[in-house]
Amino acid sequence: MKKHYEYSLWLRITHWLRMLAITVLTFTGFYLAYPFISPSLNGGEPTNFLNALMRSWHIIFGFLLICVTFGKMYLFFFDRQSKKERISFFDFISPKMWIKQIKYYILIGEHTHLKGVYNPLQFMAYSGIYISLILISLTGLILHIHVYHEGIGGLLYGILRPIEVLMGGLAMVREIHHICMWIFIIFLPIHIYLVVFNSVYGKKGDMDSIISGYKWEDHK
């Protein structure tokens, strides 16, 4: 077994920032859709404005998610240390790699030796997640411009209105926004399970690698 550098520092930072942003956005998003906490009243007057606080956090972490998403996309296409991520595409289009990986997941095959960082199923899932991230960011911005008409909202209004129309109107934009959130909610437990599975069954240090950046590979 030999230790090798798998994930760059910036890749790991964007991973954990994305996790933090999605967690906060899911909680605040649920609250904005269905308020489930009542603020205490000061002297009988509603002065705490919990909904406004949740909306503020939703906006802050929404823009953080947008920045992290586009930052990660830049790293994928242009970062020298992310070359192995790009090479994963060749594993994705290889039928032989698909068969080997499926055998591994149903416990009738060994851990496959990949050219890149991601196996074919990972690459497909992460591609879907990034499409969802772009969609949820775009729909979030469209919802934003209808509430905040100055600053970024005012700047983007004329640009995003035609996209809103193409999506079928504001109600459909909101539905797409919610659907993308549920994609993340469904993806997360599957993602955690498979990371733990690979760490325990594959013994390659998959779970540690997103913290330390290093994995173990058998070079026999």
C-alpha cells in the first residue's frame, strides 16, 4: 500500500463549504416554506422577525453556495491539481469500468483501479449534482430578483427575466428550486453510505481523504 495525494486543498475547502451551505439552506428553506418555529413576543409586539432572520441567512448562504459552485467548476476545468478529476471522464465512458464497479458494489468483485479520482457511478452522480447546483442557484437568483429590486437583484433582473419565462413562470421556478433541494436531501445519505462502504470494504482511506487529501493505493 502506498499513500498518494488525491484531493487538493481547494477541492477539500469547497467540499466542506458546500456541505455547510447546503445544510443551512435546507433548514432555512424549510422554514421559509413552512414556518415551524414561533418567535417569542416582547411585550406582545412581534419585534423579533424570525422569518426575516431566516431569509437573511438563506440569502447569505445562497450566495456562498453560488460562489463555491462556480469556484469548484473553475478548479475542475483549469486547476492543474484537478487533472485526475478530468481524467475520470475516461473511466466514465468505459463499459469495462462500469461492469467492474457494479461488481464491486454488489460484493462480487475487487476494488477497481481507476485512471482518475471518481469511478463511473460517482462521476455520473456528481455530474447530476452539479447540474442541480446550477439549477438551484439560477432559480434562487430568479426568486431573489422578485424580492430585492436594488443591488444585485436590480442588476440581474433584465438578464434573468427571459430565463424565468423559459422555465414556465415564477411558480415553476419555485417548484424547480424545491425539487433540486430534495435531490440533495436524497443524495446525502446515499453519498455518506457509499463513502463509509468504500472506506471499510475497500480499505483505501476514502473517508479520510476528503480531510487529509491522501488516499492509499495498492501498487502490487
